[in-house]
Amino acid sequence: MLEQSLLIKLSSPGIADSATSRFRQEYQAYQALFNAQSPLTQQYLLTQANSLAEAIVHGAPGTHFSLPDQVVHPGSSTDTMETESIPAEQRTQIVGRLLDRVSHTSIQALLVRRFSELEGSLNRAVSTSAGMLRYAVARHMIHNMLPAGKSVIYASADGDDIPNQPVEKDTDLGSAIHSNTGAQSTTNLAEDGRGELLVPYIEAARRFYLPQWVAFDNHGNLLQNTVGESEACIASMQQYMAILNSAIAIAPFMIADELWQQKRYGMLGQLVNQGRALANYQSQEIIKTIQHRAALHRLDRGLSLSLPYFNDQKLMVEDYRFDVIPAGRVMFIPAFVVLAVRVQGVKVAQDTSMSRSTRRYLLMELSALEESFLR
């Protein structure tokens, strides 16, 4: 990173000395430094950032980049800027050599390490350009690689660690036909190509940050055509969050970026909400399958369950596995499920490896499973 003295010169004065304010100070410093470059240098850095961001997202085994031929950086005296050329032999950088590939180190980790090495250079032009490229890569990932959604507010249910219940606002009551964030655009063939028809999302989807990735309504009903499509929606949201997290891994100070904060808040709440809905839907399908097979006496040779639940720390659907009936010739009776679920409920309640809200929702799924076999 830039030396602290250089950061202070370029950032706003009077910021409190805390972790958040230091990130904000550093963010503002790089933002000001990037804006101080010539348009040609800015475009060069953005082109390099685009290529590196794509390599990170796609997990390329290796990549390369070039530093600009010259940069503007803070001078030795206060409030002055100097232009300095970068030595030709230090401009081209190759990341991801054979040994790195053998060790399976990610391209993201390799880039972070290379940026740190370059920022530690005694040549101020090299260290400055590396810091600006770090900023440009993270900014490109946040601002250009991810769609922006609508303004949302989430509330927390009892025991929830992450707000994920959309709060309806007065502006949500209008027609989605007049909102680009609440509708998808399709060509209106019936109008002889005279324009585009905005096809509104249903109300349940419009409550969220990105309606196109909403797979379930607030009652747990499937909005997509198939479960596979709903899983694809979850995967898209997970990729969205992964890119936001990668941007912070590249440049931690980008948490001070307002758009990063907005996108993370909007997508995190939506992913948790929809991930839980998917897990609950799959759990209900499992219950139906058990009941159907039990009616046909196809569970008399043992029963093991993999109950889906959404882990809000890992942001993914996982399976909670347990045995109901050991393998063997044992006639199935519903009481076996009830007893097994109660035993697992005690274990889950004491499992501190899960977050409080993850435990709560898994216990709710276990309770639903128990109730279905108590009837």
C-alpha cells in the first residue's frame, strides 16, 4: 500500500483513528490519486484491471499485466505532485508460474502477493502504479462486473444474524412497468418493432434487490419453472457475493466504497432469504418422498436422511445427515423418524460450529419433519 504519509496528504483531514476511518482514508487517497492521473494513464490502468478481474473471476492458472510508462504521485514537499517514469524492465509482470500452479495457489492470492511486492518497491513510481492498479481492479469488479439493483430495506426476524426480510415501501406499490429495476425488457414483436415492452416481475420478486434472481415467494412457493432454475438463481447470487468478496481481498479499503456497501447489503439479504427458501422447499419434497415410499413399504431396509439447510456463514445450502433406521430388515414406523429427529435436535442446538440463526432454521426444519410424522 501507499506510505501512510502519502495517504494523509491526499485524503480528507480530521478522520478519526479507527479501522473504518483508516479504510475510508486509504480509499479516498487512492481515489484522489487515480483521478490525478492523465486520461491516457487512467484508461491504461482500467484496461489492465479489466483483464486481471476476468482472470480472477474465471480462476485462470496464470496471467500477466503491465504498469503504465509513467505516473503522477505525491511529491516530496507538501501539496505537490510529480510525474515519474517507470523503468521499462519493471513494467511487465507475469503472475502464476509453474511452481505456483503446482502448489494450487489461486490467481487472486498470487495477484495480492505481487501487488504487495511491487508496493514495497523503493521506486515510488512502481509502488504508486501497483497501488492504483490494485484499486482499479477492485473498483472494476464492484462497479462494472455486477448489475446494480433497486433500493431495498431488510428487517431481521427473531434470532436472525443477517437482515433478510424485505420491508415494503410506498414506492414499491407502483407498477413495475415504469421501473427498469422492477421489470425485464423484451422486444415487443406485436408492435412491429416500435419499441420495447417492459414485462413486470411479480410483486414477491420486486421486493428484493435483483428480482430476476428471486426463486421463491414469501410463502415458499416456487416462482421458477423448475427446481433446477431456482438452484441456478442461488448460484448466480453466490457468484455475485464471491466477486464482491474478491474485490475486498484484492483491496480491503474498498469496503469504504458506497456502491460496494449497497450491493453487498442488497444481495446478502436476498441470498440468505432465497437460500433458506430453497432448503425448506427441498426439505418438504424429502418429506413427501419418505411418506410416499413408506406407504409402499419401501423403507423396511433402513433409512438415512440428508436434510438440506442454508448455512448463512458459508452462504450455501448444505446437508445435515443422520440415520433414522439402521440398515437391515426393520419395518418402518413413523415413530422412528420422530425419535431420530429429537435426538438430532439436541445435537444441533449444542453445535457451536453453526451460527445462531443457522441453528435456528435447521431446528425449524427438523421440527417440520417431526410434525409431519406425528400426524
